[in-house]
Amino acid sequence: MRDVAARAGVSVATVSRTLAGNYPVSEETRARVMAAVESLHYVVNVHAKALSGGVAGPVALVIRDITGPSLAHIAAGVEQEAATRGRLSLVCATHGDPAREDDLVLLMREQHAAAVVLVGGAELNDAYHQRMAHYARALDTAGSRLVLVGRPPLPAGLPATIVEYDNRGGAFQATSHLLTAGHRRVLHLGAERGLNTAEQRRTGHLDALRAHGVPYSEELDVPGAYTRTSGYLRTRDALRARVGFTAVFAGTDMVALGVLAALREAGLDVPGDVSVVGFDDVPFAADLTPALTTVRVPYEDLGRTAVRLALEREDRVAGDDHVVLSTQLVLRQSVRPPSS
């Protein structure tokens, strides 16, 4: 700014007032200052302005992987809400590395982010609680806010905002739909044990079995990765082992995609021979053949709600920092009563 002032022949204060637009200066002075700015390629030091409270901090989204369709929709919601409020949004990927997550949260604190939104399932244990409590307190002291989306909630009293969706209720609807259609052998392809979102979905599945008086069978409850390949392999292995099932509840739509491939490879018709229900309602679910019955998660709403709650927290009553969004079963063509 001193260089601009020297080139324009004015004081540093005049340059500051001209660029801020909050103090009257003559058109001649403004023209000289802007000409100096252009010739020197001067840009405002946003970090310095943030330190002085002169610029709104960005909203940072920290996720495991930016390529997953569900996470991409959460990111879209965060970006849309941040843009509506005149905030820059930043997207950072951890690739599942806790140390990288630590570094990113620290970096966002140093950059004076208005909110840091952590997305994705996590293992519920003491180490998790300790890390999140540290994040929450560190961000709070810097005037920022920790927001957890789809992660295990924290104990009361910590300065954090929690945004969840009804995993358990959605899974209950999915399995209940299959049982109501007459299926009694439902293959459940969940995630590895310990992940909070997967455990909630598994609990909803078990709730539905009990509600319909269907006994639990361990051979029908197969954990694995939430990927298309895993869905294909687990379904193929269950068919080869002659487990015997007439329906599949896939933990995600990507898993369901693998299920459909394995069933077709085995010469089985969906839904004529085997019914399939997914979870997520990603965009391709309606375009599959047959169109996939699945549980819709309001991913974009999760992102928008996370930003809204974080930025409006001073205007709300205490205790309004934990919300659970509903899920919805979307009926399409992949479910039919069993043939025999």
C-alpha cells in the first residue's frame, strides 16, 4: 500500500480510504490511486484484513474424498449457502488421514475461517471425542465454529454444531418395505463395524426384522466397504455359498450398483428373482434398469444447514445447535413380492 501511495502521490491513508470506499475522495485522486494499483498489480492483503475484522472469513469443508457422489452434493450445499451469504467456500480432502485432518483444521483456524465443516462417518471412541473436543475449543477461541455433519455428536457443553440425518429411520423403512412385500431372507450389505453411520443403518435394519417378527441370521448380515466392487463381490460370494436370499438391502447406492451387476452375471432378474433397495438416492439411481428403490438423504440440505447454523449461531437460542434431518424412502421398480 505504501508503494501505491508513493506512485499516486498521496498518503497511505488516502489509498486505504479509496480502496475501502468508505470515505469521500475526489475523482482525480481516485483515478490516480486506481492507476497506481493497476500498474503495480496490487491486491488487498486479505489475511491482514481478516486479522482486523475487515473481511468475512471463508467456510471450510473438510471431507475424506471429493469424488464420492454423496459428499459432492454436501459440498454443493455448502458452496451454495456460503455464496448466498457472500462467503468464500474452501474444500479440503483428508484421504482418511487423521494427521492431515488435524493439519487442515489448524490451517483453517489460522486463516480465520468462519466455520469448519467436517463431513463423513467416524468411529465412535474416546480418541475421536478428544480430537473433536480439541478442534471445537481451538476454533471457538479464534472466533470460528466446528460443524460436524453425519458424524457422531459430542457431549453437551462443547462449542460445536451438529447436523445429522436419520440413518436408523431410513434403514428401518428400507428393510420394512422389503418385509412388507413378503421377503423373509434379506441380505444386508452394510459397512465395516464401528463406523457410526453404518452402525445406525444396521440398527435400523435389525429394528425392522424385530418389528416384523423375522429372526436374525448372521449369514445374511455381511459387512464390507461402501463400494461398487464390494457390493459385487459380497453378492457373488453369497450366491456361490447358496446362502439363499430373495432381497438385498445395500448400505449405499454404490453397493447396490455392484449387487445388480452380480445378479445379472448370475442370470437373475431384478426384481423378478431378487429385489434390491439402496441408500442415498444419488442421481444415477433413477436411471438404472430397473430404477432403484432407495432411501433419499437430503445431502445438499445438510450442507446448507451446516453453513446456516454456523453463521447464524449468535441469533439463535441456546441448545439449537443439534439438528437431525429426515430421510425418505423413494419407491421405484427394483422391489417386487418374492416369486415363491
